[in-house]
Amino acid sequence: MNNLKLSGSMLILLWWIVFSVAAAQSPLDMLTGSNKPVVYQPPDPSTLTVKWWQEAIKNSPPETPYAALNQLAVELQIYTDIENYQLSKAAIQAISQFKYNISQLVQTAATEVLIEPVSYTQEESYSLAEIYAYKQQIRDIQMSQAQRQEDINQLRNDAKLQYESINDLIVKHRNLPQDSLERLETGLLWIEARSWMELFEKQADKLVAKQSLVSQRLLNLQNHLARAIELIEPDVEKVDELNKSLAKIEQAINSTSAKVQAANLKITSTEADTVIGGFLTDIKKLELANYMLELNELELQQIQVKAELDWIYNTQPDKKIKDSLLLDHVNNANQIKARTEANQSKWQALAQDILISPALSPEFEKIKKVKDAASKRTRLAQELLLGVNDLDWQLEQVTFIEGLLTKQVIDSKSGLNRIWAQIKSYGTTGWSGFERMANKTLFNINETPITLMPLLRLIIIVLIGYLVSKLVRFIIRRVEARRNVEKSSVFFILDKLIHYLIIFVATIAGFTTLGINLTNLTLIAGALSVGIGFGLQNIVSNFVSGLTIMFERSLKVGDYIEMEDGYTGTVMEINARSTRINTNDNIDVVIPNSDLVTNKIINWTLRDSIKRVKIPFGVAYGTDKELVKTAAIEAAENVTYTLINMKGREPEVRMTGFGDNSLDFILLVWVSKYGVRRPGRIKASYLWELDSAFNKYAIEVPFPQRVVHYADEAMRGEAAKGKEN
């Protein structure tokens, strides 16, 4: 038994060894019985799968990841045989391009991104020139980083475009017959596009890695510069050199100013309306811009040298400059900087517009004068663009030195004086920044540039006009209240006209701050005519109707009116577009002014505030007419709205006719202005008192009576008479 148990254990161990050896072999080796490794076969362009690139990378050694793709590039050369494969030029080009791209991928992968580390040793002190040198290095690195980032973005975008192209090629490849020449060509284009996408991505990755290393180097340099600025010391021995440099700059400014004036005079002369005339005009503009740019650079150099001298003098007790003069110097520097930044965009736009203009046509290339003028124009535009770019460095130097001056003034103070100096410095800097922002062109009106500052002036002027109008209208209302005139139409018209006039004048004054020539109203009139034609006609009609109502005085605030549609109420406001009336139910109704002018309106209180009211009624036949008159007059006198003591306007009763069931009368009563505004209440009051008076004098008010005979009763009566007969 023990031997059997041992044999069973040995069998289990033997099976485990066989299973391990089998598992170590590939399934294909087990089926074929071969111990040889599987050899990678490059894909056929006609039978590509979506994973063909990944399979090639997977079957390449780690140290040479593109070996299988190199093998594919070699085997694709058989398709360049024109006798056997009549491929298109694009397909043949794809084969050679794929081979070149793989070689570039191998080279890119082998290239290491290395940047030599730079160590910065901190010195005991630094001069201003050393600080400028560090700043120039930072500026150069930042410019190269910006350019590198543009390259990265472009490569990423190119890779994305290739990816989209691959998707289209995959769909096309699947839908073509397998043995067709077109499917083979599509596969070759697919292979080329995939190599392009990989190459773009790898190049972008290399640039990203380099960007990261450069960013770290830039950070180290910026940290070193920040420490160096704290240790900066003025170079007293440089004063004579700076004074000489300042004298040269002043001479250069005078000379360049004369050139600017001459260029200004030159540009006023008109050229012929020809091709060469247009070139000569552009040359004049560019020459003027270049001279102005040169003058601007000299002014910045002058302010920089003066600031450095002030900074040096302010460290010497015997030559210390007043703080107010230093801050004035900073303010002047800010103004020059603002003017420079405003001109930069104009000069840059001028140069770019000329550089992107169409090239000369072949017929003009043969004309020497035109060709020379075009070349000179291009050269001047390039010089202007380069000068604008260099101007940024000059601005940065001026900003730095004026910052040193400001810090010097603040550090020399203590307590409240230090706080006040900081407030003045921040206020000056903030105002300068606001001016630079406010002087940037937002848009153009009839070739007039519009900036934020004139727009703010326009808003402020209109706001002041509105407040002045508000004050004047308040004074008018106070005068109206003191005269005990309730809603006088004269004061109302005066109130509205003064408001419109002040707002109009303020608007015109505001538009003049924009630099728009208001003597030529062609543009404004054209815009208004188009606006009126496309939908403003109703607004204009209502506005003119409102003015007509106010001047005609056929309708005034306080009048009681009745419209054709049945609305009745008191006029509360007559505005530019509409009129508001308040009904007896205390409901406000807004009516367009044009409706009040074109439609029929009953004005109950236009000329006189009292009106006559007619109350019809009827009594039974046989009633004493004198008694009816007495009762009706008595009823009218009991109503508070009735005018009793006004001669010629006493209550009156008239008989109007013989009705079907009654004698018809009408009560004519003159009522006060308070009653006129309440027609419903007046009628109800008189009817109430008439009923009371008729009951008092036993006067009967008739009502219609009808006798109804049923048809079946009449027929039964006739039948009974027939039986009797």
C-alpha cells in the first residue's frame, strides 16, 4: 500500500511538470509541434486592421520601437513597381513619405531633451545694468517659450487633422472590394496618415518636455532677479556718462521732431490715383510712422535716463530731490507710456495691413518705378513692425526705473506720511492704467475712432443733463404748487418741453466729445430714416402726436375724456409716446398718442368744467303734469351735484312724447365739475331721488303689460260653440 501511495504522488508530480512545460509554450507551438518563435509579418495595405500600428510597436524590441515599421517601409517598396502595380502619384508618394516619417520618428525618439543647468551666484550688490541684463534674458526666454507653445499647438492641431483623415480612410477602406487597386491605394494613404499623426505627437511631446525644463530655468532666473533687485545699488560714477547721454538724446529728439514735422507736411500733398500713387501714399504714411516711432523711443530713453539720474541723486544727501518732483516725474513717465501703448497698436496695424496686401501682378512687376516703390513700402513696413516689437523692451525698462523711484519715495517715509505716499503712488498708477485702457479704440463711427474715455464723458454729460432737468422740473412744480394751480396745462407743457430740450442739448454736447462732426448729419439722418422705415414709425408718430396734443391743448392733464371704444377717465399724464388716463374704477389705461389725435375723443372738460345731464323718465297716463314737474325739480335739488343758484342753468323738466305705456319726460340738470367726472354716479343719484319723489307724491311709474292667450283654450271655446249649434 505504501508503494502504491508513493507511485500516486509521483504521477501527480509528473503531470504537474508536463503541464508547466506545456503552459510555457505558445498555443501555436503546441498545435504545430514547433519550438520556433512566431515571426512578425508586416500587414498587407489591402487587409489593414485598426490595430496594425499597435501590433507593429508591440512586435518591436523595446530599444528599437519602430523596427517593425521600418520592415513595413522596406516591404512597401514592391508597390512602387509601375509594371506590376499601376498606383497613383499620391499612393507612390505615400510610400516614400512613410519611410521618411519612420526615419524621423527614430531620430526624434533617439534625441534627448537636455538643457544645461545654470547656477546663479548671489553677489553683494548689483548695478542697474546687470538688472537690465537679467530682465533681457527673461524676456528672450519668454519670447522663445511663446513661440514654442505656438509650435506645440500647431503640432497638436496637425495630429488631430490626421486623426480625422484616418477615420475617413478607414471607412473608405472597409467599403471597397478587397482585391481592388483603389483599396490598396487607400491602405497606403492610411499608413502614411498614421505615420504623420505619430510624428506630430512625438515632436509635440519633445517640445512639451523642453518647455518644462525651460520653465524651471526661467523660474530660477526670476527668483535670482527678485533677490538681485533687493541688493541693487546706484552707480554714482555713472552720473557724467548719463548727463552726456541725456544731452545726445535731447539733440536727437530735436532732429527727429523736425523730421516728423517735415513728414507731416509731406503727407498732406496728394498723389495721383494710380497704382504707384497708392504706393507713394503708403510710403509717406510709413515714413511718418517710423519717424514718430523713433521720436517715441527717444522720449522713453530720455525719461529713463532722467529717472536713473534722479534715483542716483536721491541717494545722496546733498543732492536729494523733493518727493513731489519725483512723483511728477513718475506721472510724466506714465503719460508717455500711455501715449506709446496707444500708438503701438496703430503702427502695428498699419505695418501688418501693408505686409499682407496682395503681391504685384506680373504686368506691374515689369515697371521699375512701381516695383521699386513696392519694395520700399515693404521694407518700411518691416522696419516699423520690428521697431514696434523693440518698443516693448524700452517700456519695460522705463516701468522698472520708475518703480525704483516710487519705492525710494515710499521707503523714505514713516507713519502716516508713508501711508499717504503709498496712496498717491497707487492712485497715480491706477489712473495711468485706467487712461491706457480708456484710450484704446473700441470701434469706429464714420472713420472716427471711439475710445472708452469719450463714451464715459458722453454718459456723464447726459447724466448731468438729466439731473439738471430733474432740478428745473422740481422748481416748476414748486412754483405751480405755490400758485395753487392744480395740474395746469401751461406748467405741464413747460415741464415737458424743458425736459426734452435739456436732454437733447446734453446729448448733442456728449456726442461732440466723441469727435464726431455734427455739421454733417448725413450718416445720422440715413440711420434714422432706415430705423423709421423698419419699425420706428409708430414711435415717431406717437412722439409727434404727443407734441401736437400739448401745443394744441385740445387735451390737458386733468381733463375728463370719453373714447370711441367706451373708455372714460381723467387724463393723468401726457408722455412722449403715450397718455395715461385713470378711470372711475381707478384703473390706469395707457393710450398711444396717435390714437388720441386720429380718433374721435369726447372731452367733457375742455372749455368749461360744468355740463348738462339728461335723465329720461316716464309716468302713467292721467298723471298731473305739474305735479310731475314739481316732483322732478324737487328730486334734482336734493342731489348735491346740481347747480341751483346759477342763472339760466336751473333744473328743467320737459315732456318729450307719448309712449306706448307712459308719458315721456326728460330732466335737464346742470352739474358741477365733480359730477361731470362721475357720469354713472350722477345718473344713479338722480334716478334714486326721482323714485323717492314719485313715491312721495303718489306718482305711478308705468311698466309694459302683456296679455297672453293660449291657443288650445281658444280652440276648445270654438268647439263648444259648435256643439251648441
